[in-house]
Amino acid sequence: MYQGIESANLASLISRARTRIILHAAVYSPFAASPEMRNALESVLGRARSNDGFRGVHCISLDSTLLEESHDSPPAAWVSDFLAMLRPGVPREAVRREFALSDAYITRLTSEHRGDVCHYVTRTRPAAPIVIIDGTILCGHYLHSAYAAPHGCWFVQQAPVEYLLACAAACTPPTATHLRGAYRLVEECRHAMQGSLRVTDRHAGHPGHPALPSGELGHAV
């Protein structure tokens, strides 16, 4: 377990990815503002074309239009409470700016690395921040606290992620007790992607970058 995501040396883990990266976070403004994190993603994506085993970066973000309030289309009942957990004490306008920065960054990333980055936009309340890098799963919490999720406890475990994704695709949960915890996190990511708008799809015929087993959300995760 890590006390704060910074102690996990996330940028280093990302830069060494060889198989797949799944990012399940509401907003990516911290990525956009961090040269170390940006360089890590650029590094792994720069190797993607020559890595036949790399299955892409799959990024799940919260739909920024949920922050907009109007009499005709008020936000979902959970949005205000979730934003208070996501960015405690931060004014709504500042949160909007973070989402704008996040959207611009992910849009640029998907445009510059088309075929290797898939962006999913969800309107469903995120359950937890989850990062999957190859066979490493990190999971934090959204809680009512003065400290946001990056400063909280982050649990880490090793798991056969590709096998668990295939299990989720086939709707056949693993029976092994020691895999159930990891499977829940993998399944949550798949659930978020399955119910999201896929902004940038991975190319079906992209050479050398196979998708998951058949049944997995078209040609992406």
C-alpha cells in the first residue's frame, strides 16, 4: 500500500509498460500539468509502433458537460457530491478549468497517437480511481475528506490482467479466491468503458496491436 500516489512512482511504472495501460480517473489535469507524467506516456506511446504486444492506452474520463448547470438540463443528483470529493474545497469554476485542461490534453494525445490511445467518456459516477499497467493494478478511493484521492491510500497488487479481462468479456468470473479482488477492479474498468462514449476508437486493422479476445467492446477494451 502507498501513502499517496506520488510514492508509487507512477510515471516510472507507466514509462515501462509493455502490454497495456488502463487509466480510470475522472479528470487528467494532474497528468497534463506534470512534465514527468507527460513524458512517461509519450515514451511508452513512442515505442508502441514497434511493440507487437502493446494493446494501447485506454483512458476513461468523466464527461465534463456534467458540470454545466441549466434549468433545462440540471446535472445528475450525484455530481455535486462527487465533485466535492474529487476536489474538496475547490470552487466549481476552478474545477471546470481543470476539466477543460484535461479534455484538451486527452484530445491531443489521442490525435497524435491515433490507433494507440482510446478515450472513453463516461456519464456514470466513478467508483474509484484505478490505474492498470501491464499486470500491476493500483486503486485509490473517492472519499469525503479535506484531502483528494491522490493524497490517500493506494492499494497495489499484481494480477493476470489479460486473463481477467478475457474473463470479464466472457462473463465468466474466475473461481480462484485470490483473483476475486483484482477481478472486481478489472471488471469495473470494463464496465465503465462498456457504458461510455468511445471518443477515439482503436483502428480495427492496426498492425501489430491486437485487441482483446472477441467480444471485448469492438476493437478496443
